[in-house]
Amino acid sequence: MIDGLLQGYLDEQFMQLEDLQDDVNPNFVEEIVTSFYSDSARLIHNIEQALVNRPVDFSKVDDYMHQFKGSCSSIGAKKVKMECSQFREYCCAGNIEG
């Protein structure tokens, strides 16, 4: 996982998750990552559907992006979290092209 940190994909939050894994809960990180992927798939689907509707409800899209950014932050997905921030700025500006 150090490679992920060095390449900027993950932040220290992921290392903290790894520190929580122990003999009592040896699959902790795997469970968290699996949950993250499931939630992400659902949120991305919701975002895609919201962007198809016209006119685009930027408030709804922003709400989904806020949830997605929170999920990314909780798992340490640094690069995706940064992209979510940019996406939210486009929502606030009502910029469908962005």
C-alpha cells in the first residue's frame, strides 16, 4: 500500500484503517474496501442518472457528489476525493460541460 501513498492515490487515512486491522478482525480493511466499492457503484449510478435528466438538478448531483467525496475521504482515496471536489465546483457553477 505504500506504493499507493507514494503515487498520491491514497492518503494517511488508509494507513489508519490498516492500523485498525488486528487478529480479532483480520479482514477489516477488505470489508471496508468492499463496502466502499458497493457504495461507490450506487452513487456513480445515481450521479449518471441525475446527469441524464434535463434540466439537470445540480443540487441533487452535488448531494450525491458530497456523499461520494465523504466515502472517498473515509477510506483515504485521495485522488478521487480531489476529483469530487472539482466536480462539486462545476455543480455549484451549473456547468454541465464540466
